[in-house]
Amino acid sequence: MRRILRPDTRTVAVVAALATGAVLVALAFRHPAGILTVGLALLGVIFATVTGTALTALRDRDDGEEPAGATPPGQPSLGSFLDADTLEALDSAAVLSRLQRMREVSDQ
């Protein structure tokens, strides 16, 4: 039952593309008048947007998503530039006073 309620991305893309095509065919050959034309055109735009969004999600998923904490290429990983010697050399009193000044400035 869960499968029916939450179709996969490919199914959404195919169904939305077919619906977009059906709306375009109806607009091209039927020539409805008045508000029906506007409604069908808006429906076609919505279906096309859903198709594009589903295809983008499918492409992103197929490219192999990186984990949320992964760093972009060329960027140092978080904490890789701080080693034990650097942390030891930092003057904790100076760091705390600087943080205090930053808080005071942001409060103003």
C-alpha cells in the first residue's frame, strides 16, 4: 500500500510528462475558448514544473549524493587545518576576550 501512496521519482516524471503532453495536445487540436484555455495552460505549466523537478531529483540521486557532512573538492575538511600543536598554541584568554567583544558589538 505504501508503494501506491509514494511513487518513485521515475514514475512521477513519466506521469507528469504524459500529462503535460496530453494538455499540449488538447490545447493544440481542441482550441477551447475562454477560461478553459487559461486553465489548461496553467495546468500544463504545473505539470511541466513537476516533470522538471522530478527529473532534477532523479539526476541528483543517480549522480550519487555525497553525505551531508562531505566537503566540496578543493576545500580542506573540517578541522584538518587545526592540529594539537596549533590548538595548544592558541591563547584561550585572547580567544575568549575576542568572542566577548564580538557579542558586545552584535548586541548593539
